[in-house]
Amino acid sequence: MATPSNSRMGFYQTDPLRDPRWPQLVQRHSRASIYHTVGWLEALRRTYGYRPIVFTTSAPTGNLENGLVFCRVRSWVTGPRLVSLPFSDHCEPLFDCTEELDFVVNYLRAELEHQEWKYLELRPINGCFSSRGAEAGFRTINQYYLHRVDLRPGLDDVFRSLHRNSAQRRIQHAERAGIVCCTGRSPKLLKDFYHLQLLTRVRHHLPPQPYNWFRNLLDCLESAEIRVAYKDDVPVAAIFTLGFRNVSYYKYGCSDRRFKNYGAVPLLLWKAIEASKTAGAEVFDLGRSEDDAEGLLNFKDHWTPVRLPLAYWRYPSLDTAGATERWKLRMAKRVFAFMPDKLLAVTGRLVYRHIG
């Protein structure tokens, strides 16, 4: 691919919810994910009022060859900023030419001096941004790991690759215990999922995301699916999955800890993997985990031992910004720990639009 000269490049912006070229680029670009799709962006807009915007070197009259998508987060609490993208585990810049990406990023850095934005935040998977981002003045704000199960081998081989005690046997135990798994998009499944989501978030001293967020995901994304595990008609665990091209995404999981010993969550994950494999998926994305969340990391290690480093980059950012945000989260958890459950749910509806 020819590398263009900066003198011949232009800087343009477009609305991905209205520009028909955006879904075409997302459908064909090798690094596009569910988080680039119009459905995901529309769910963010409906729930939190975020307006998406794409920056590109492609003129409005031609094909859309590249794009860096952000949401404009406007908050009187946390300030206005551009985030790529809120509530998304990762979001790659859709560029094949590094010079074009550098041009767009440098243009945005310069624009920051004339705009109201506090900062830009990028969430790329591609490790090559590490050196380029640091050279451009970006700093790592948060560190995560990403787990992805390879579904290309046969289903029996995938099962045998799982940890024998912590995955295989727990799946088999759940089946012997009579755990029943139901899959779909119905209001009942959404209601049961959200009930378990409330229990889980309260257990972790965190407000739940709004009910409308999950309903909007179902309305905006045909691939969105809920799986609920029942024991004697009682919902005991649930997961929320998404799909795009050859990748399935485990986005949310929750459970009633009174039924922890039944192994319902491993069974739900395995059922999702089976269905994904049957539908032609080659990857099962288990999502991000914070680098210090040892319990969650160990759980996902039982499904795939490979941890992919995932860093969030911010410009401008103080070197202590990440530590400051983690301290704020710890302080918030202490406050949330004393809130009644109903108040915690109301808090979630109020605060999430400010923290995306």
C-alpha cells in the first residue's frame, strides 16, 4: 500500500450513525469489532446520550478508507472528553496506513488546544501503539488483560483444552445437578438476567448499569443474546453475549452466590462456546480483566492460558492519573457498600453516563 504524503492528506469527520460508508468500512476491515458497529454506537446514544463521531483522512465525496471512532462524553461532573469508546473493552483504530493514523491523532492533539475536551482516550489492542502513543505524548491510564478462546480446533479438542478441575468437571457437575439453560432475547430472560446482575453488583459494592442499557443492546444488536441457568425454575446465573463476524463476545456475567457450587456459570459459557462454534465463530472473546483482579484472571485462565496485554491510552494525562482513578474507585466502593440495594440501583442510572 502506498504511503501518502502529509501535504496531500485532509482531516475530516463524519457521523457513523448517518454515514452509510461507516458500516461498509466496519464490515470489511480486519480489525473491526462489535464495538465499531452502528448497533453498539446507537445503544450508547440511546442509553447515555453519547454522540459518536469518526475522524478520517477520507473526503466526504469518496470511499471511507479509514476511521477513528469516538464518543463525545459531556458531563458537568467529570468534564467533556473524547473516548474511543465508552463501556467498550477495546476499540481499534481502523487504519491500514500508520502515517494516516499518525496524521489524524496529531491533528486531534492540536485541536485539543482549541476545543473544550479535557482529553482523548484510545483503547487499542494492537501493541504497536505503545511506542507510537508514547512518542505522541499519550500515557497509559489503565492496564488490563484480554482472554480469547481459539475455536478453530474441533469442539472436543476445545473442551479438552479447558482446565480439567475448574472448567471441565464443573461443566459436567452442573449438567448432573440438573441445571437448565435457556437462551434468547425475551423480556423474561432480560428480567431474570438483570435480577442476577443487581445481586452481583451489590455483592461487589458497585451500582448496576441501567436496565435500559441491556434492553437497548437487545434492540440495537441482532447478535445480542441472553443465557440464563435455572435450578428448579430459580435463576441462578446468567451471561450476556454478542457476536460480530467470526467472533463471539462474552460481555456480562452474573450469578446468585447461594448456588455457586453448582457450576452454572461454566456451563453457560460452554453452551455459548458450543453455539458459537456451530455458527462458525473462530474466536470466543472473554473480555477484559483488570491486571490486579487475580480471581477473575484465574477464572479466565482456566478457559485459555494466554493473556493479551490491553492498555488504555490518554492524551494529555499525568503519570499519576491511573493511580488517582483507582483510588477514587476504591473510595466510591466504600460509599456504595453502605447504600441500600434500591438506592444503589438508582445511583447506577445517574452516574454511568458521567463515567463512560
